[in-house]
Amino acid sequence: MTDYKNEDALVLFSGGQDSTTCLFWAKQTFRNVEALCFSYGQRHSLE
């Protein structure tokens, strides 16, 4: 298995279940994790 403890990661984060799971995994796997989230005017946004 590859060791990513010396690597950084960027997670595209929507706030949904899938991207939240990916963010959780990345925080446990990589040295530094940045989450990128942006608003593009979707009608169903509750943020």
C-alpha cells in the first residue's frame, strides 16, 4: 500500500455524504488537506 503521509491533498467538497467521506479519508491519509468549496447559485443550497 502506498504511503501518502508526506503528500498534500485537495478535496473538492460539496458538503454531501460522498465528499464528506472523501474528506475524512484524506485527513487520515495525507499530511495536509485543503477542502475547496464554492457556491455557483444552485437553488437547493442550504449553506
